Amino acid sequence: MATNYLQYNFDTDTVTYPSGYDSTKLNLGHLMYKRTNENGELYVSPLEPKFLRGYEVISVAPYSYPYQIDSLGSLKYDDDTIWLFYAGGGSQGTIAKRIFLATLKKSTNQFTEVGSIQVNYTPNNTHQCYTIIPSLELHTGGTITVSGSSVIGLGTTWLTDGVCVGNRIGFGSTNSLNITTWYRISSVNSDTSITISKEFSTDGDTSTLNITGATSYVIEDFRLIYFNYGAGTTTNRGISLTKGLRYELFTISSTSIPAGTTIDNIRACYRILDSATTSATFSPIGGVLMDKTSFTNQDLYSLTYISSTNISIQKFNIRSSLTLTAGRSNSPFIFTTGSQAHGGTNIGGFIPMVTDYNNNFYVTTNTRICRIPISGITASSTTFIVDSMVENPPGTSTTYPLSSQLFGGQYLRQANKFYISHSQGTIRNYVTSYVVSGQFDRPIHINDQTQQGTYLVDKFDNLTTNFLSLSEYPYYTDGILFLVRGTATNNNIIYTLPIEADEDYHTITNSCVITPELTTLSATSYNKVYADVDMFFNKDQRFYIPRETYDIYYRTSGITTDTGSWSLVPTSGQISGSSNSIQFKLTFRTAGLYTIPCRIKGIILSYQSNDIPKSLPFYDPSLKFTDKTSNIFSWRQNSEFTNTIPNLNINIYDTSNNLLLSDSVSGSTSGIWEYSNDDGNIWNSWSSSANTTGNYIRYSASTLSASGLIIKPILFI
């Protein structure tokens, strides 16, 4: 009976799991990637955290240094790219509000600052920004022909649908990703006529533009919404709606966006109110934008801070035509609820309202998260809150003290969980199901007090997301949690955290890696599964920190159809059974103390077989110290075992695979085992502790009879 080894190093083609499942390829689920490390080794892991300190990239004048980021918003531009918008939520006097854009490209894990715009709002004093909601819709209906700057539509409804001056248009496709040349919409003349122009150096020249026939097109209707609480007076409050935007406006020098006047659907910032007066009668601090039902109908719900214990909700059609007076309009307003006590103490000031996939709204207060079914949001209602999840840590308050400082609850849509941060950073954050009664699921993050300027130190691969006793502002999109520390210091950093890739949710989110079907012909029994894992980051011995853990599953049936059940490999690595093939599934912890997942570089399976054993991959044959005449066989160690060197075995065969000799380190009866740590100058008695790359080992057979034969020595466990 021989011990064989199956080694897989993720060196096969990849497919997307589960939609493209293929048992012959490496299947990568939600937020899973195959990459190459600094040593050229392949590894798999979830999307790894990145960080961005935006004010180091872009000058933030006229703001004082450093610029405090605490308002976030994001949208999924395509399957690979997330646009993240951010600004300071606090008062900035009479100056324009500066809103920044960064992009996260998941395939390359690049988190990049793009630029900013400066939004002018009437009135500008105490101009605040709570809950940025970006909106990107595509006009693609009908077809077009183009002559110079004139675009004529067939079957189009541009004026009716509120196409905005300032948005960009591209020709030849209805997919933005296929457009290489954009043009600015400079006027919308009718449902079937618009005028275009060149706005940026990358835009096309309209002087000789000629497109005939029924050609497809795409217009990106890009808008930003945020809620201006305007602390101190309702004269300043309202919803800020900025239309006519395009990606290229976000520049290093920052593009100024004018305040609206009397003209709708142009590049401008409009103030949306609930009354026809210059003052708002509501105090917006957050909201939820629903999916549009048409280009003229899209519901926006606004949350109003009534008092420390009461809230109300307003409903707007944010795509209705604006009847404007000095840049303000109440024409989108539909109704307001009455006031209802939420049962908590004070309401969080950052992103306090989110929605789940059933269109239940949730409002974060300092002591609870309240659930509000959309069906209960009606005019004058005072009973829209139906139940609450009250702060109750795992193990109750006898394990983790109550904080009464819950803050910024975010709904993780695919995992169906909530991420809850704290407003003072003195208590751990949580990931939990919504539980009306009962305890939160689990704590997350750790306050390790690592200062965030330390990324300048050599050997620092990543920064930890510890909260440094500060508030943390979260925002969720497409499996990624964006998290920023609330402080006007260099600790004010945005992080990208793959929260939803956590192994606890992988059966829901499909956040896993599944290997191809791996052949184990002639296996009589499986022994042990080994993983080659990078388990630390910041590897300098003064700073190294453990990555999160992982699990390995295996199955031997239902592989081709992806229907077989999985068995968890225990921590010992010992598994049972045997088959002609096996498949592995890897899952990763990402919602832990540091949220930085481990990297898995390979899997090795040892198994008993009737075949000739395979040579142990930890050693390379060495002709330098092999002497067949003297029956001496040597190997050089090429990598280290996790602990000490296990018991080694040697089988020596002739060319017909007849076994000539079999021996082992443990209880050797047919030869002598030795090692050398000085390139063969001195050979020492065998030691399993001599586990060092570059060492040589040799076996001197005393009973071998192989005179005149070609022989094959196999070293195995």
C-alpha cells in the first residue's frame, strides 16, 4: 500500500459561480478572486480590503486640512465597478458643498480617487450633506441619426422623459461600456431632437459627425441627491437634487455646479421642499430612493428629525417636472406622515434609513433599529413603525456592555444581515439578523489602537479598521462595506471591507471557491488534507497581525452536476472514505476582528493507493549527493512543513515497478537516514526538527541488491 499525494495550486481556468459552474475549472463565487502575490504565487481569496485617504490625493481648498469625510453614497456602475461618493456632513458655512468621487474596480482591486465637484445650493449658509444618493439611469429607447451637432430621434421621448442638459450621450450601443466617444447634451429641443457639443478633450468633434440609419445610443442620466439638514433653521433645509452630471466633471481641480434658477432639467442643483415657501417644514437627515417606475415617476422617501424621540417620513416623486422659484420647488412633494415616537433616545445623524429586499424601511436610533413597512407610510400616519430590534449584544450586557450609541445601521442585501456601528467607537460593532427579541449575532472589529499613519512604515501591507474610540460611518453596496472613521485627523480614512463574503453566509451569497474535480484513481482511503495558507499581514515581526480563518469542504459525488452534499474538513485535516475523484470548496471569514481574509495558495491531499506512491513535493531529488554504487540516495528540501518533518518512507522500484526495498525513518531496518545543513560537508543523525528549506537528506541502503539495474527511488509520507 502506497501513500500518494494530490496537489492543486489553482492553476486552471476560472468561471463565475454558480451561473457558470464547470467541474473542470476553478469556480469563483461572489467576491472571490484568483490573484498572484509578490512572489509570483497564485492564490485565492475574497476581495481584500483597500483604503483611501482622499485629501492626500486632491487639494481640498478652501476647506481646512484635514478634510473630514462622513457622508457616503455609492452606485454599481457595472458588474466590476463601484462609484463611491463622499463629502463632509457637517456645516461648511456659506461655501459650496464639495462632493468627491472614487472608484473601486473589483477585478484589479484598485480603489482610486477620481476628483470632485462643488455643488452650489441656494441658500448656501449652513450647507450640510447627509446621505448621498447617486442615481444613474439610461435612456436608450428608439434610434437616432446624427448630422453635425444635430441628433434626430425615431421613437424617442427625450423631452417628455426629462433628459437633462449636461448629461453625456454615446452612439452605436445601448451599453455604456461599449462607448468610446461621448458628447455633451447642450440642449433638448423636443422628444425627437437634441443638440450635442464637445465638452471635454476626450469628447468627439461634432463638426464632421455623420451617423446614418437607425443607430442605437445611450444617454447616462446621472444625478446626485443629498439631504441638507441645515442645522439651526428651516430656511436652509431641503433635499438637494443635482441634475445634468457626467463622470468627467469630477476632476482634480473640481468643477463648479451652479444653483438652480427657473429652468428645469439642466446642469444645476435644485432645492426640493415640502411647501411653496422659502422655508422647509421638514428637517431631512436621510432617505431612501426606490427603483424608478418610469422616467417621470420615482419615489423618494425622506426621514425627518422631529425631536430626540420622534420622526416623520415624507414622500416625493423625485422625477416629476419642477416648477421653480429661485431654484427651489415643491412640485415633487406628495405627502408627509404624522409624527411617531420611535422608542429610542435620539436618532443617529448619519444614514439612519435603509431598505431591505422586501421594501421594509429601517431607521437607526441610539438604542434600537426600527422597522417600517412601506405599506405603512401613508399620509398623516402615526403608526408606521411596527417593531424594533433593541440593542442586545451577544451574551447580553453581562458580556458586552450596552452603549446606547448605535449608529448608521446598514442592510447587507445578499446576506440578509445588518451591520451596526457605534457613534462613539467605545463598543464593538455588530453583524446581526433583524431580531425583535433576542441577542445580536456577533461582534466585529477590534480596537487595536494602531495609528493610521503607520502605513508609511516598511512592512505594513494594510491598515486595520480599528475604531480608535471614534464614530465609524458605514455604507453598503454590492457586497462591499465602505467604512470611514469620523474625525478631522489623518485617521479619517475610507476602507473597503468584503463583509458579505463571510463563510457564515456562503450558502446564501455563494461566496466560496470550488476547485475542479481532482482525480484520485486507485485510492483505497483518504488520509489528510493540507492547505498552503498565508495567515498573516504586516509580516514584520514587530507588526504582524493574523488574517481571518477559513474552512475547507469536500465531496466525492454529485460533482459534475453540482448537486453533491459537502462535508467539512475538521481542523485536524483527517478525512475518511475514498473515490476515484474529489472536489474541494473553500470559504473564508471576512466579518471578524480585522476583516482581512487569508490567502490560500494550494491544497494537498494524501491518500492510500494501490499505485506506486508519488514523490513528496517538499523535496527535490539531488544528484549531487546520490551515489548508486554505494546505494546512497539524496534529496534537497524545497519548502518547510507546518511543524516538524513527518515520518518519511522510501520505496525503491526497478523499471518493471517491482518493489526492491521499502523502509521508513521510524524503525528503519534497511538503511540509515541523515541530514546536512551545510551543503553536505557534515551529515548528522536524522532529526525531524531539521525542517529548513535548503537542507539535504540522504538514505544509505544497507540491504539493497540492485547491481546492474535501473532503479527508481520514491520518497513519500
